[in-house]
Amino acid sequence: MTLNDWSTPLLVVAGALPRDDRWLMQRRPEGKAHAGLWEFPGGKVDPGEWPAAALARELAEELDIAVDPVDCTPLGFATDATATGRPLLMLLYRVARWRGEPRPLAASALAWETPADLARRAMPPVDRPLVAMLARDAWG
């Protein structure tokens, strides 16, 4: 497949939530693509939705926390193809502040991990380069 063969990419957002030199990760639940793998929390951007606003919405739905989009700073992005071959573009944001204690509403588990620990976790391919970026930049 060449880049010219790809359709409009699926735009997704993910949040890197820091605490005590660790990042919050969630495990995908059974019955979903990549079940059992660890990922940054987040999800799809709806048509017409601003990515940081989509991340705030997704974190409320998945973790039961409140995030102001102004507290989301772009960190980087990664690309991959979905199971159907559609391209996926993931935007990673550092979430500086949130209200509430994260709970796994849409995941089978949550874990606070160091960048070194993350490198050993099984995760979807699109998350891997973002973990490597966090390990290089640490808390920059």
C-alpha cells in the first residue's frame, strides 16, 4: 500500500497524565481490538471537534476525570494502519491538571508506569513510538 492509496486518516487523541515520575496507562478490555494491551487513555476525535476538546471528553468518559482543554499540551504524534488498513493518526497531549481520581470506566485496569516500565509493556503499535518519545524527553 502506498500513501496515495490511503483514505482519510482516523484521528485519535491520547493523554499522557503524569504523577510522581510515572504516566497513567490503561489496559484495553476484552472484546475490543488490541484487548489486553496497554495504551494511553483517549479516543476518536468527532467530526468538527477540536482535538484537545476531544481528549477532555474522552478522559471524562474513560477515566471519570475533568480536564480543561487548555491544560493539554501537544507532545507528539504517531501513525499506523487500523485493522481495516485505514490510516490512524494519534496525537499525544501532556495533561497538566485534572480534577478527580482516574477510574477505569472503559478499561480493564489502570497503572502508573515509569517510561522504563512502559518499554516492557505489551501495547498497540501506534503507542510504541510515543513511549519512546516520553523516555527520551522524560519530564521536559
